[in-house]
Amino acid sequence: MVPPQFVEPQRFGFPDFDLKMARRLLPMAAGWWVYGVSGVIALQYLNVPMFSSFRRFTTLIVMFGEYKIRGRLPPRNQQAAVLVRLTLQTRPPPPPAQTGRGEPPPPPPSPY
């Protein structure tokens, strides 16, 4: 079997490695890493629905922080997308279906 050949990044339009650009991207990469690790740690202390609620509101908190710190608002279409996401995902669940005898169906068996 022939080993795969190394493909140059320039073939796909990627620029050469630049140490200056890597230094500029380091805080963003470190922040993303901390975000992921903190999420895993938070799951030890929260149930999944509460964790999901906190994660959903993270975008709104970042938008508010950017407005307070930098004085910038995101474009209207991004604001609308965040509003739709929060509105649709935070509404209460629908009532349980009726069985025809006026009582809700029994709950599904627990997977545990």
C-alpha cells in the first residue's frame, strides 16, 4: 500500500504558516478550550436540561457584553436569529397526549 502524499495547504487556498497570525489566534483558541472544559466540569454539577439552558443563553450574554464593553451591536439578522433560538427553545413542552379514556399515557420505561 502506498502511503498518502502530503498535500500542500496552498493547493486549497490556505496561506503559509505565519507566527504572527498564530499569536493573534491563540487567545481565541484558548478561550474555546476553556469553554469546552468548563462545560464538561459544569455537567458534573447540573442536570442536562439546566446545562442546555445556560449554554443557550451564552450567546445572549456575549452579545450584551460586547455591547457594554465595545459599544457594538451585532447586525439585526444575527439579533433576530438569537431571539428566535431563545424563544423557540425556552417555551414549555406541549401537554401530554390523551389516550381516549381521558387520562394521559403511561410514561415510557426508564433506560436506567
